[in-house]
Amino acid sequence: MHASKSITPWWPWAICGILLVATLLNYMDRQALAVTLPALKVKFNLAEGRVGMVEGCFGYAFAFGAIFFGLIADKNGPKFLYPIVLGGWSLAGIATSLAGQTWLTSILESPDDPVGTGVYHWLLICRVALGFFEAGHWPCALLTVRAILNERDRTLGNGILQSRASIGAVIVPFYVEAAEWAGQSWEFPFWSIGIVGLLWIPAWFALVTGRDLTTPKVDSGDILESNRMSGSASQQLSDLTQRLIVLAIMIATLTVSWQFLRAWLALFLQDHHHYSKEATRGLMAGYFIAADVGCILSGVLVKRLVSAGWQVHRSRLLGYFIFSLLTACGAMVPYAGNGWVMNLLLFTAGAGILGLHPYYYAFTQEISHKYMGTFSGFLAAGGWIVSATTSIYIGRQIEASKSYELGLLIVGFAPMIGFVVLFFLWPRK
């Protein structure tokens, strides 16, 4: 990595620190709606079908943003793009707090169905904007991590980066609870988290001014660039296509599983199993803490296996299988009652799902440093389109059947499909 300033020992770690904060804010802005959803559902007549549509539109916007910002990130790098996307999603979060303003939402009311449609439409607009800009976080973050960490440490680095997502989700329930205890209304988390996001921008510029975050050097894991040095053009294309197909299936299965529980967990616990508001928020925090632990352990596992003499790929393959088995616990949740066994299965599934993400990121980062933003953007878009479509369908299915069984079965078994594809189709060389 080249830089116009000399690289001091603390600088890469400071960059890692501010990336962690960005991931934290990304999920706090995203999760604020999930935590307040039980109250908003009653207050603004948000039936499960509308909730599914809001989450689905968020996913479609995220898919479009992943491609859009991935292309820009490859061309211009993350230095100036990162603050744009973070400022964009922060403003979208602040705008969400206006959903209770009738002077605004009345403009969006449907004449044939006026009850709550203005708020519903405003939430749709805000979540579309949030999803679009939040998608830019990942190409920016992954390009930066790719620049400052080598291939042996990248899985662990990705695990640390991804784990802050679950920490953000852990903080939000307690944050909302504290705000309510202090007499604040439901709007407070949205606008206050958004303001903190805007304050992140000057901190980023303070660290990167005069620095170059590009990565011109190709390492041994850079598949596309390495293949250009050997092999026929047809073999190169076949190898790249095969890897992209595998990654597309992997991210689709991961996104469907993770986003279902992220979005529906509060309603599942509070509406379906009649947990109290306080118990629901506590269990949600526990779920995301378990997910955070799983995310870190997945990277530690690979690092330990490689240190013991295992090949990097075989270490990742074993880790992916182990964490897919943990995720399968989610499929048993509908049949476990509503006590501690159900909660333990949920926590285990959360650890498994989020623990799978660092493996996916590590494989993606080895396709190409030059086009990583583009490839990761298109892959993420495919995953989010599948997840968004599933969310809309499942929302309608839950509203009609009052059952979460189908969604939880998908949560449990989808990542195993990703493992099977990875095991049999990933090129052996």
C-alpha cells in the first residue's frame, strides 16, 4: 500500500477502529426500526404484510446501492465515497423520525385506505433511502480492509469488522429502553443515531487526509490477477465464472437467513410468543451478542488452523461447515416451545449465521483487488434481491397463517446449501 504520508504503526489500527464505528452505526440505524416495530405496529396500523413490504423495499434498494456504489468504489476508492454514503444513511435515519408528523404523512395517505397509509408510505421512502446508502458501506469497508490486512489475517479482520454489526444491534434495544426511561418518544433513537453518524465524517477525514487507500500490489490470493499470469483465456473465464456462481449462492443463503431474524425477531418474541417488551429487548440483545461471539470465533478458528499447518482454504471450508451446522438450530425453533430451549436455539443460530459471513468476505476479497467493489456489489445485490423477495412473501404468509415456521426453516437450512455448493463447485486448485 502506498501513501503520500509515511505509515505510522498506529494508523492502520486507527483506520480499523473507525471502520468498526461505521459498521456499528450502520446497524444501529438499520435496527432502530426493528426494535421499535412492535410499538409502531400498533400505533400506526402496520400489519405484517406492510412490515414485509417495508423490509422488502429496503432490500431492493440495498441491492441497487450495492451495484451502484461498488462500481464507484472501484473507480474512485473509498476516501471520499465513504463519508457520502454514511452521511446519506444518517440523514435517512433522521428523516424516519418524522413518520409521526401528520402534516407530512397526510400528504401520502391513500384515499381508499387512509388508516396508517401515510406513515407506511413515509417509512417505505425512508427505508429505501437507508438501504440505498447503507449498501455503500460494504464496498468501502472491504476495500479498506483489503488494503491494510494480508490474506492470512483477512478472515479474522473481516470477523472483527462484521461483529460490530451485531454489537450495534445489541446496543439499540438498551438504547431505546434508556430513552423511554428518560421520557423520550420512539423518534429519539432515529434522529440521535443519525446525528452521531454525521459526526463520524470529520473523524474519517482527519485520519485519511493525505493518505492513499488503494492497493496496487497483488497478493497470492488475488485470483483474477494471478490467473492472468498463467492459463488460457477460456480457463480463466471458466474459473472466474465458477467462483462467482458459488459466491452468489453463498451470499443469497446468508442474506436470507440473517435478515429474516434481524427484521422479525422482535415481532416473533413479543407478538407471537407474548414476551414482555423488556424481555423481548433483552433477548434480542442476547441474540446479537451470541452472533458477535460467533463472528469472532469463526475468524479465530481459521487463524488457529492455519497456524497448526492447515491450508487456508481447507480451514475456511471446515469452519463454514461447522457454522452451517450451528445455523441449522434455527430450523428447530418452531418445535421447541417458548422457553429457554427455544432461546438457546435462537442464540446458537445467530452465532452460526453471522459466523459464516467472514468466510464469504474472505473468498470475495480474493477474486480481484481491482474489481472487488464491482464484484462484491453485484453479488450483494443478488443476495438482497432474493432476501427482499423472500421477506415480502414471508410477511404475507405470516399475516395469513400467524406462523413463523416456514421462515425459521429457511433460516436454518439455507446456509447448508451454500456449504454444499462451496464444497463441490469451488475450483480445487
